[in-house]
Amino acid sequence: MDASEFKEYIFGALFLKRASDEFDVEREAVLARQRALGRSEEEAQARAADPDSFTDTFFVPELARWSYLRNEVHHQVGDGLNKALAALEESNRSLEGVLQHIDFNRRVGNTTVPDRKWRDLIDHFSEYSLRNEDFEFPDLLGAAYEYLIRDFADSAGKKGGEFYTPRPVVRLMVRLVDPEPGMSVYDPCAGSGGMLIYAANHVAEEGGDPTDLVLAGQENNGTTWSISKMNMLLHGIPDADLRNDDTLANPAHVEDGELQRFDRVITNPPFSQNYDKADMAHQERFRYGYTPEGGKKADLMFLQHMLAVLRPMGIVATVMPHGVLFRSGAEGDIRQQIIEDDLLEAVIGLAPNLFYGTGIPAAILILRAKNSKPPERQGKVLFINADRDYGEGRAQNHLRPRDEEKITAAYRDFADVDGFAKIVTIDELADNDFNCNIRRYADSSPPPEPHDVRAHLHGGVPMAEIDEASELLERVGLNALEVLFADRGDGYADWRHDIASADGREGAHRAIGCAAAQRQAASPWPSWWADIVEPLLLALPDYDSLAGLRQRLISSFVEQMAPAEMSPFEAAGMAATWWDESVHELQTALRVRHKLTRVV
């Protein structure tokens, strides 16, 4: 059985254990309250058996309680687990349809999983308490669930792309559209729910109340939909409105016959799908036209759906294959109309092999509702070419924190950046037949390597190349002509003769070492850590949350490293990397502080 097959069993067992552990805590609290009110033990037990007594947790009936599974279910264990899931779902309306697809008795080949294996699973989960009070930080279980989803996506390979978007891409997209408290956020192709969860996290990081967001999504695959529901619940988001249906054929978020509207639409729809026009409800969504039904070109149909559900000041961020940027025919006509209506704000080309299921590069498109662009951006489209900004992995590339910072800053500044970003007017796009091929406008190709034929034939290092490198070497306190080269006076230099001798090499090493030591002594890093980071960390117990701390650390580090002539994107990326690696420890420190405060 591969990961794509057994993931639902792991998710189901994890969810059962979590629900049962939290129920046990709340049940004891109910009993304590009833006893404190002077009720008899029989009356207290009756109240604790009433589902209406449990408002902040799921009501877990006897058959679904972990203690029952651990102590009573030793034969036909798969059947016992199925009954537990069914009982939990039947007792909680919010779980309707979420757990019923998980079948612990499903045949694998010619047999079912033996009782011994299921008992091992129960015994394994029994070793761990999944109560909130046992977690180092509040979202520990949500983080663990996310880890499992990513791990299963890695194992599933191409199929992983059906339910999982790499989280650095998700985080980037959420930062680009910047959801705020009071807004509604919608993902029409919700997958495992990452876009919506990260939208809530973003609001919390910015100091807002994530419960003041309206989160909605739709997912066609039933198994994936149930994963997203559990993901939301384990992240402490019980009220996300997730529907299970085909978004193109039957959009489910409808009120009084009208499509619901949203402030932010963030999604990664499936690439290159077919669709059937005859089966599509609410065809008023497709005001710009239809792509060929059988040509695996539904991408712009998804995009039109997103535009149709935008509120007047809304923003869309969506992943799209590059083909939608330049293909002609019906797609070209739709693209032209979208651009002429001034809806397209930015096209961001990403590196290849970032996504599960495809090695081809993709793009993020940012669009705004009609007449809602800021005045300085009207009639313009920003092209960002980030196809060289990524980290290499063993099987898949990934966006690094510095890449996220660079892209986010370029979009926020909305300015030309040589070899990276270019503002293009709609008139210029029209002159190019509305072809939005990114390299046409923002070419990230490195300049050609210079060749000096005379140096190749007669030897020597061109002084022009040394001069070009001197600025970089001088930044680290090294003078190339004093240590490495001797100027011949004819535009070329030779390596110093003594560089090949032991004494010469030792002198060069000593010069380089001294320069490095001087550079280290002058580094702003120690002062940044001592003057800014340490006081913030020491004051951490005075914070109620980490809101704003991340941005303060990053901006201060960028400012501190400016004298070292470090790229602001590199500096921001370094600080963001440290934050990502340390955030759980910071959350743990906050939780310990809150526990100690309660004790005192």
C-alpha cells in the first residue's frame, strides 16, 4: 500500500484521537461544573452525556472514544474504526460527509488490512496526548497535519499536485494579496485548504484577528475535500465554508440565485483540464467567451470564474500555466478583453519544477476588479521574471525566503528592476498582439561571458576584468593588484610570480585572512543581534502574540546590513529564514509565559 492509499487512514486515526482527547478534557470540565452546582453524580453524568453540553469541542459518543477503541476493540478492528468514524460524524453536523469515505475495511489486493496492523496503529497513537494543554504551542497539531500532507504529497509524486501547493508558493500568494480583518477569502480549487489557512495566519502575523475573516472554498475531489475540512479543524478554524463539487460546472457558493462575492480569491486550479459547457451553471460568469471544450484549455474558464466572484475592490492571485499568456485563438481573445478592461495588474513568472505533477514553469497572475487599480497602476501591467530565483532540491525546486521577499518587494514597489521586473503599458501590449510572454518584457538571462582573444592567444588577465572584480573584492577589504596580480602596463596583468611559491601563497592567504577578519570585525551582524534582537527576545514575555515582530526583525536587519552593501532581498531572506526556523520556539516561549502567568 503506497502513501496515496494509506494517508486517509492516518488522517482519520489522527482526527479521532484529537477529537477524543479534547472531548475528555471538556467532559471532565462539564462534570466538575455540574458537581459544583450541587447536582448528584447521576445528574452530572447525564449532563456530560448530552451533546448540547459541548459547544467548543466535538461531542464524541462512546463508540468513537479512544479509550473504547484502545480497551475494547480487539477483533474486527477495521469495522470498529469505521463505526467510530460514523458515530463521530453522526453526532456532529459540521462533520457531515467528512469522515464517511474512510473505509478501514477496504480491500487491498485480495485481502483487507489485518487486525494486528490496526491494533498497532491504535497502540501507537495511544502513546501521545493530543490535548491543547500538552502542546508546546497552540497550532502544533495543525503544523503536524501540514507536515503529513506535505510528506504524502512528496510520496504521491505527480498525484500530489492534485491536493497540495508548495507552502512557500502559498505564502507568497497570500502576501501579494494581503488579506485584512473583515474581508472574505475564497479558494475555488481548495485542495488541502492551505491558501485559506495561510490567509488566516497572515492576518494573525500582521496583528489582526483571524476569526474576523470569512473563509470559503470549493473542492471537486471528495477525499481531498475531507482532508481540507480536517486540516481546517485541526488548525482551529471550525467555521470555514468548504463545499464539495465541481467549481466550473456547479459553483456552490450561491445566495438567492446569485454568486457570492469575495474580497480576495487565491487559488491554484488544475492545469489544462477539459470541461463541458452544457453542464455549466451560471454561465454569466464567462462574459469574455469560451475556450475549446475538448482541448484541455479550461485555465481561462477558471480565471473568468474568479473574476465573476470578485467584490468591487477585490483582488485575484492565481497560478496559471504559461500557455495562457501567449496562445492565440479563443484564449487570445479572452486575454485581450481582460487586458483592455485593465484587470490584469501583474504577471509573475516562477522557476521550473516548483509544483507537484509538472516540471514546467508556471506564473502567478494578479488581477483586480474593474476600475479598482490604484491610479498609478492604471493602464499598466508589471511583469516579474523570477525564473532564476529558487533553491534546488533533490527531486523538486523550491522558493527560498529571499525569493519570496524579492518578488513581494518588486510587486509592492511596482517599479522597473533591471533583468527582473518591467512595467508595460496596455498600448505596448496591444502593439504586441496582447502577447504576455514574460521574457518578451523582463528577460532574466545573464549577460554573455566576455572573451578577450588576445589574452587567449598571448596570455595575461585583461585589466578590464580585474577592474570589474575589484569593487567586489574591495568590499571584503582585498586589493587585487597588491595581492594577486601585477599590472604589465599594456592593459593586461600577470599573476604575481611569487604566488606559486610557499611564501607567496602564505602572503596571499595572510592578506585574505586579514581582510576577512577586518570584515568580520566591521560586520553589522553582532550589533544588530545585540542591540535589536536580544532586547526583543528578552521582552518576548511581554507580548501577547508574535504579531508585528517578524516584520520588525526583518526590516531592522535590512537596514543594519545596508552599509555592508548586501542586497535588501538577500538580507530580508536571511532574516526571514531565521524567523521560519525559530518561530515555533518563539511560540513555545509565549505559551510557557502564559502558563506561568496563570499559575501566578
